[in-house]
Amino acid sequence: MLERFDALVTALPVGVIVVGEDGRVTVFNPAAAEIFAVPRERAIGRTLIESVRSFELDRRLSNALRSGAEQTAELTYNVGSERRLEVTTRPLRGAEPPREAVAVVHDITRVRELEAIRRDFVSNVSHELRTPLTSVKIIVETLQGGVDATAQTEFLNDIARETDRMIALVGDLLGLAKLESGAPESPFAPVDLCEVCREVVATQALRAKQLNIDLQVRTPDDPIEIEGDRAKLVQVVVNLLDNALRITPPGGHVRVGVKRDDGHAELYVSDDGPGIPSSALPHIFERFYVVDRSRARSATGTGLGLAIVKHIIELHAGTVVAESELGVGTTFRCRFKDLRAR
């Protein structure tokens, strides 16, 4: 029976700690060892505070031994990084006073992180939608008050622009939701990245000329193919190129290219814009993260472009990194498995 109990406690996905009436640990299962980053052999036979540096947990177990109280609370524990733990402490065995007490520990760090992400996401979406909606409301109220024909045309154009902005935001949100489901919408097939880059650059050539930006594509004559969804890979290049064109000043340069590197196909988009501070680089693929709105050429971006890029590349089992130097420029490098390297 004891062996069965030990096997059950060992298999539990939650931390289980039992202390005896002398305050020494008698049970410390593998999940507890992982949560607190303490080897079981170090914890067994010692007082809890000797191995787990949590005075609050120690106090609650002592209270359960002393008074027989059952408590559930959320605690914070630092073990290299901060962890959020839901801890239930209660006495064991019916004798008076209790001879043992148990703590059941759930690591809810990821749950709390996801809740924070959800709150931030809702807040960001609300902000991004409120701005154009407020603008449209003001314009409509102005039109209702009566304006001349010229002003009416300008106001209607403003409404159309703000509406397009909201449509783009909703479209990107829906696209991101589909990507996060992890399931490709269509079967993967060989895709020539060189052809994709040339196609996208051709569609943006006029825009680059109007912005007085030198846009070039650099690809080898031979195809460089990967397994993928062509439409989504086109979106990667479109998003990266759109970002580069918006932040590059007049007279600047943008380069789009593909090359082979150590068994991988590398797609890159490089600009000589203002660059990204090193403190911002770890966050640029987060939703709605904007390094500096004042440096963007226009407010047409939704703040989701790079997040979509990252999800598409991960869907293709690839990686994306950003290299940047302030005042010099930024390069995004996307690496995929080269079909020819098989």
C-alpha cells in the first residue's frame, strides 16, 4: 500500500510536500523538486526552510501543524525567475494535534502570464480601434453640422482612410488568430523564395520611387526552394518590406534578397533607417509593439505585422532575427530548411 502511495505521489503533476510534527520534510515529490529547483534528496529529512527559501510557505505549514487550519493562497517564489504558486496547506491524520501537514503546490506562472497577455491584448485592441472610431465620430458630427462641398470631400476621404485602417486591423487580428491555431490552411509545396521576393519587390517599386527610396532585390538565378505556403511567405516579405519602406528616410536604401547559408535558405530585408535600440530588439515581434511611432512615415501600420511574420516563419519551422544599429539601419533575417540540402 505504501509503495502504491509513493508511486501515486511521484506521478502527480503538482508539487506535494509533507512535513512531520518535528517540522522535517518526509515527502517531496519530483514536481515539487522541479517547482522549487531543489533536489529531493536535499529536502527529505531537513526542515523545509533549509531547502525551500519561502518563509510564507514554511509559516503556513507550521500553522497547519499547530492549529489544524486549512488555507489556500497564491504565493510568489523566486528561483532565478519569479514564479506564481497556488498553495494549499492542511493537516494530515486525524490525531490531535496533527502529526503531519501537507502542502499541495500548483505552478500557475504560465496561467498568470497568459492572463496578463490577454489583458494587454484587449487593452491594445481597444486603443487601436478607439482612435479611428473617435476620429470618424468627430468627422460625422462635423458633417452633420453642415460644411461646404470641398470640406465635405476631404472629410469623406478621412472617413474612408480611418475605415480602411480598422479593416486592416481586424484583418490582421483574424489572420493572427488563424496562425496561432498552428494548422496550415493548405498543404505545403515547394516555393521558390527568389521568385517570391522578385514578385513582391515589383509590386512595391512605384511606392519606393514615390518615397525616393532606392529599392533593390538581390537573388541568384537558380531557384532557392523551401517547403511552404506560398501566400503566407509572400505575406512575410510584404510585411517586412512595408516596415522597411515606412521607416527609411528619403534618399535611403532598402535591400531584399535570398541566399544559401549552411544548408539553409536565408531571406533578408535590410534598410538604412534609424535603427532599433538594443533594449527594444527583444520585443519587436510582440503584438502592437512600436519602437517609436514618431519615426514611422505613416500611421498605416496595425502594429501586428512583425508578430504575423514571426508566426508564419515558425509555422514553416524557420527562425527570424533582427540585427540593428542606431543610425545605421536594420536587417531582418529569416532562415528556412533548404530543399536542396536534403
